[in-house]
Amino acid sequence: MKVSTVLLSIACLVAQVAASHHGIPNHQVVRTHVRRNATSIDVPSTQGLNFTIDGEADYFAGTNSYWIGYLTNNADVDLVLDHLQESGLRILRVWGFSDVNSKPTDGKVYFQLLQNGTATINTGSDGLQRLDYVVAAAEKRGIKLIINFVNNWSDYGGINAYTTAFGGTSTSWYTTPVIQNVYRKYIKAIISRYSQSSAIFAWELANEPRCSGCNTSVIYNWAASTSAYIKSLDSQHMVAIGDEGFGLNVGSDGSYPYTYAEGLDFEKNLEIDTIDFGTFHLYPSTWGVANSFGNGWITAHAKACVAAHKPCLMEEYGVETTKCTVEGQWQQTALETKGIGADLFWQYGDKLSTGNSPDDHYTIYYGTDDYKCLITDHVAEA
Ligand SMILES: *[C@@H]1O[C@H](CO)[C@@H](O)[C@H](O)[C@H]1NC(C)=O
Ligand SMILES: *[C@@H]1O[C@H](CO)[C@@H](O)[C@H](O)[C@H]1NC(C)=O
Ligand SMILES: *[C@@H]1O[C@H](CO)[C@@H](O)[C@H](O)[C@H]1NC(C)=O
Ligand SMILES: *[C@@H]1O[C@H](CO)[C@@H](O)[C@H](O)[C@H]1NC(C)=O
Ligand SMILES: *[C@@H]1O[C@H](CO)[C@@H](O)[C@H](O)[C@H]1NC(C)=O
């Protein structure tokens, strides 16, 4: 529990003593204080190799929804967050970006227009106001968000949208000053919008940043300077990279994900003091390895995290078939292995007013057998 003022901590203590007489668990009492003053106490943090939420150190289960900030119907956002809350999923990772090179004419939600060498942030009702609604709805339910700032991939713009507007390539993106200035302005806009919210778990530099064939110092330097910049804007919240966890010496079986081919060095990046925890993903089929690769990948990252004294977040994982068996085993390994503090399955699915949410074959829909196996049972065990 982080309490920054003596007065508050006394108030808290009094409330806890009072509450203990009524059999109310302490963390619930603390949560009411969070609502009163989100800026000073109980910001999600790390405590050794654990994460803490509302002052409670525990193992947390969560999920990903890249699309929730693009929904235009508030009731759909509420439905999803109600279901997450009811399921006991505490962390939700969302896309905090939607970059376009020309203004959509079909009402599509976009957050930033990159055109003719200029960047314009869209704070309108088809822009960041949609993300505002997600943040407010998460606050109401005690769900904590990971918000990231750019995509490596072209979905929702990404690095490509920047290079289309400002020149360069997917690898020069990390070191091109004009581009990094635009990226930082966007980061600043998002952080100043939400840093006072009680719903922020962590800020994330990017989704799956890669710099194929680059010296790992490129991403290391970018991650070090960007995370330091984020801490200068908001020293309270955690910051992570959002990478796949590639480039690992400890526990390596020599296969592609352990190599440095994508310009990532997991152990070195974890040494950056403005990076609070390690992130890794797990997609054996797209990486050309067998599903049995998964357990070793999890324990290897856990070792690196233990060595760095920071928790690891298994922040995306999935298979297209036999989800319950395969992913269930990974969840068990993550739960049992010191150094892994939380996991977020990819990805959450639900029935929205427009029909089913996106199905990329990895989706686990609310209310299904897979949902019971991988969410209900997992949350009960965590
Ligand atoms: C929260 O507490 C901090 C530090 O005590 C104080 O500076 C800030 O104004 C408070 N914010 C609110 C919304 O009460
Ligand atoms: C971390 O959490 C585990 C249970 O999940 C607990 O056994 C351990 O003591 C915690 N460590 C710290 C430093 O809070
Ligand atoms: C970019 O240029 C086009 C063509 O001149 C113009 O229609 C458009 O409004 C410009 N966009 C911005 C953001 O200035
Ligand atoms: C994402 O990273 C990979 C590896 O560097 C690169 O090949 C790919 O082009 C990137 N995606 C985009 C949209 O730039
Ligand atoms: C990578 O960069 C570092 C420092 O910038 C340098 O010392 C090292 O020799 C480079 N490695 C390769 C393989 O070029």
C-alpha cells in the first residue's frame, strides 16, 4: 500500500480498525479511499516480484481487448466491464492508439491523424472521448488498465502510419527525431488525460515493438529514454515496454524467440530503471515452435525477472485450438513460478449490440466452456 500523506494513512488506519470490527476485508476499505483521492494512495505498483492492486499484493488474472476503445455504444463498454468484474479479472490491456493518415469518412474512431507532415490529436466524440468512457467505466468497477501508445503492426495505424506521414522505415522509426517528437506529444496527451484516474495499472511504450536485424541497443535506448520521459510526466504509475519477450540468454533452447533477431534483449531491457516490470507474449504457432515450448518460455522469463528483482507479466498468450488443455497448462506454470506476477489471456470476447466482438481464432468468449476452464477456474485458483 502506498500512502503518501500521514493524515491519509491515519485516516486509513482508523477506517481499517473500524472495519475489522465489522469483518470488512481491509482492501475493500482502502478501495473507498482510492475513490476519494486517486492521486496519492494505492496506485498499482510492484512489491518485490508481485504486483499490488488497491494495496493488495497478489497474483492477478486479466485480459486484452484491443477494440474496446473503438466501440461507439456505451452500453457495450459497460457490458464488457461488468462481465470482467463479475469474472474477477482485474487487469485489462487496451490499445491507447488509433492512428490514421486520412480522416475516416465512415465514422470510424481514430485518436490521431498523421497527414502532410503534421499530427492532430482527435479529442472529439469519434476520438479520445471513446477512450475516456472506457477509463471512467473501468474506474467504477475497480478494473485496472494497461494503455499503450503505438503499434508495431499496421493495425490501427502503428509505426507505418508515422512513416507514411513523416518518412523513414519501421526500423528508423525508433531514432528519427521528428517522429519521436510526435510520438512523445501523443504520449503526453494521453498521460495528462488519465494520470489522475484510479483505473491506470501501467503505461506501455508500444504493442510488440520490434526492430528486425537491428543492434539491440536501438530498442534499449528508445525504451530507456521514452520510459524516462513518461516518468517525468507521471512518476506514480508503472511503465512497461509491451514487447514479446524476445532475446533471452537464460533458459534458451536456441529457438528463434530466444534469439536477438528482432532487435530485442529481454534481460538488458529489464535493467532500465524506469521500466517497472517485464512483459512477454506466447504464440508458439506463429513463432514456428511447438506448444510444448510454452512452459520453458514462461520459466525462462521468470528466471530473468527474479534476477532483475522485477515481476514478469505474461501479457498475451493464445492458441487457436485445444485452448483449455494448452493454455491451462501455461496458466498453471505461470501461477506456480516465482517471478510471474500476473497473466492476461489474448483475447476477451463477448456478445455486443453489433454481434460478436472480433474473432481472431484466439478469442475466448464470455460464457463458453473455454471461458469456464481458462477464466472462471483460473481466477478461482489465482
Ligand atoms: C490527493 O492528495 C494529494 C496529496 O495529499 C493532494 O495534493 C491532492 O490535491 C489530493 N487530490 C484530491 C483530488 O483530493
Ligand atoms: C507475493 O505473493 C505471494 C502469493 O502470491 C506471497 O506468497 C509472497 O509473500 C508475496 N511477496 C511479497 C513480497 O509480497
Ligand atoms: C493535407 O492536405 C490535403 C490536400 O491538400 C488536405 O485536404 C488536408 O486537409 C490536409 N490535412 C491536414 C491535416 O492538414
Ligand atoms: C513490425 O516489426 C517487424 C520487425 O521489425 C517489421 O518487419 C514490421 O514491418 C513491423 N511492422 C510494421 C507495420 O512496420
Ligand atoms: C551494438 O551497439 C553497441 C553500442 O552501441 C556496440 O558496442 C556493439 O558493438 C554493437 N554490436 C554489434 C553487433 O554491432
